[in-house]
Amino acid sequence: MAPPPLASREAVREERFSAVWSNELNDAFADIARYYDRANEIAALGLWSTFLKRFMQTVDLTPNQKVLDVCAGTNAIGIALLKREPTLDVHAMDRSAEMQTVGQQNAAALGFQIKSTIGDVHKLPFPDNHFDVVTLQFASRHLRVREVFTEIKRVLKAGGHFHHSDMLRPRNVIVKNLYYAYLKICLNFTSLIVGSSPAATKFKQYFIDALDLFYSAEELSIMLRELGFVEVSVDTVFYGMIGFHRAVKPAPV
């Protein structure tokens, strides 16, 4: 089935998933936190680290920049950034205290300090024009995307860079159907291997449905431009299954 038009997509996503986003998803991630990184590596057939490295290659950094990682999870992005540039002032925000607990442990084990904030990323508790770089990886499918991207633009400094990566909805129908079939198999296999709880297991179909109502690489680029970002570009892998977007907040006119 073709997705709703771009202009109404967010409203359709909101109607379909708002109850899950608001009331249920946090319980799933509270359980997933303890094995999140391992599950991703299994589900991605050992390519998870490769995807992270590919994303990091899109991020331009200079010493002492202030960076925000939105939906930071277990701090994989923050840690990777600090490995590249240890002088960064890295902030992490996530709604899941359990995910950030694991993330703080991961960072501390490597001697890194990442400032953690727990809360709703749709309302970022930071001043306007505050960060040089904002990153967001593998979480937008569970968000009201326009709201979050608007907030990210607000907290970015003029000329600041937004880097986004996520699983996307392939435009090619054959690729899309093969992709979803693979995801159904790998989600079942992964949940069996890692011993997912019922709270996490029941969301396997949701993950497919959320992706089916998500955006293609081109559609996400259009949205970023509509929200006022400039210099928008995207690299994709696996025929558009995963995209790496880059965008800049323009200077005021």
C-alpha cells in the first residue's frame, strides 16, 4: 500500500501510533536497554558498527564544539564523537532513564564524560542557538518528526550542522517487500537469542508498521528544506533502506 501524501503523513502517523509513543514504548526500551547494542548487532548481521562508522564519516567536527545527541540511547554516538575529538562538550538526551544508565556506564568505562538529560525530545530543554552540532540516529520512526526537527533547528547555532540517520521506507516496492520480510524474520530471531521480555516482544509488528508509514530519503530531505534547513544532502545504502542526512541551520537574514 502506498503511504499517505507527504503533507498529511505526520497526522496519519500521529493518529496511528500516538498511544504507543506516549504510553507503551518506554516500557519496551526499559527492557531492551540491557541488551540493546547486542541486539542491534545481531539484527544487522554484524553491520551495526559499520553503520555507525558510516554515520560518523558524515559528521564534521572541530575542537571544543558543543554537541547534542538526541535520542542518545546507550551513548554510542556520543562515545564515537569523543573518540574522534576528545575536547567536545557532549550532551545526551533520551526519554529512557534505563537506556541512559547503560549509556553512562559505557562512557565512563572509556573515561568519557557525557552530560545526560532525561526527558521528552519533542521539547528540548536548552536555549536557542546553543549547539554547534546535533545528531539523531535510529529513533525518528518513533517520533513526531516535524516537532523534533523544529526543536533541533531552534537549539542549533546559525551555521550549525544537523546529522540524521535512520532506517527509511524504500521507494522501490520490490525492495520494500523484501526488506520487511527480512525484518520480520530477524526481529523474531533476535528476540529469541537475547531473551526479550513480553513488553519488548509485542512491539515486533509495530516496528514494521512504523517503518511502513515513515519517510523515504527524498521525502525526509523535502521536510528538512520545508522546515528551513539549507545545504540538505543525503547518502543512502541498500537501495534506500538506510539514509544519512546532513543539513545546516542558515544564518538569520
